[in-house]
Amino acid sequence: MEQLKDVVGIVAIVLTFAGYAPYFRDVIKGKTQPHVYSWFLWGFVTFIAAALQISGGAGISGLVTLTAATMCSTVFVLGFLKKGARDITRSDTIFFILGFVALGFWLIAEQPVISIILVTIIDLLGFAPTIRKSWNKPYSETVSFYLLNTVRFGLAIMALHSYTIVTAAYPITWAVANGIFGAILLIRRRQLGEFERSSETLTPQK
């Protein structure tokens, strides 16, 4: 059974690279504009989550998270160098600060369960600037990346060697979060498309 889980974990790691490759491409081309606040927090905190999972007996699923942490950090660097989304609002800064406040609580927490919950909350707070940015500019993100992430985190859950709050909370949360965000992008793109079509209809023809 554990061998099967390891195979599923390896597939999830391969999907991680496969998912990030087009995202890197779109960032380099300027098509996708990652929010620097979000990706900084995601990279930093995902390394912590990976360490907690591995120490908690997650097995190869922890390596999936570790791979994702490395990819998140790479996106942050690319986004920073390519001058990604920097239309930073006050609400973005508030969520960014709240993320570090939660990180402070994590530093003094001695219980692994509390730690993984705090780490997950910090990551979700980091999502807020990207959601705000993408609601207005749904084409500034690569939608296939988030849909593939949903599958990847689902496989990471299946690859867990032990199911506890410490090992499972992070991948479950992010499977759901990525799925919801991918749906939001698709819905907003459709709404904007309908709005543009309506505007064309209302525009007098010469």
C-alpha cells in the first residue's frame, strides 16, 4: 500500500513541475502577473508546512509540499524581476501584515497541530491579494495552473502515509482553495466576456 502511495506521490511531484512550467513561461512573457505579496508568503510558509508534514510522518506527500515551496519561491523571484503585479492596495498590505502576525504566533506555538493550522491560515491570508487582483484582472493569472493544482493536492492527500491534522490539513485546504480560485477565474472571465459583448451591442454602429 505504501508503495502505491509513493507512486501517487511521485506523480504529484511530476504534476507540480508540469503545472509550474507554463506558469513560469507566462510570467516571463508578462502574460501572468503574480502578486509579490502572495508568492513571498506562499514560498516562505510552504517550506514550514513541508517541514511539519515530514516530521509528522506524511511520507512522500511532504516532498510534494517541499517541491511546491521551491516552485513558489521561484515564482516570487521571477515576478519580482519581471515586475509582476505591484498594484498594491491598503487591503493587500493589511493581509500581508496579518500573515506575519500569524507567523509570530506560529513561532511561539509548541504544538504541531496548532502550528499547521496557523501555517495554513497564513497561506490563506497570502491568497487575499491575489484574489483581489484577479477579480479585477482575471486574465492576469494562468487558470490551468490552479485547476491542475487541485488535482495535484488531491494526489498529495492520497499519497499521505498517515492521516492526521498535521499531515492532511495543508493539502486538503489547498486542494479546495485552488479549485475555488480556478472557478472564480473562469466565472470572472466569462462575466467580462459577456460585458464586452454587451458593450459592443450597445455601441452605435457607424
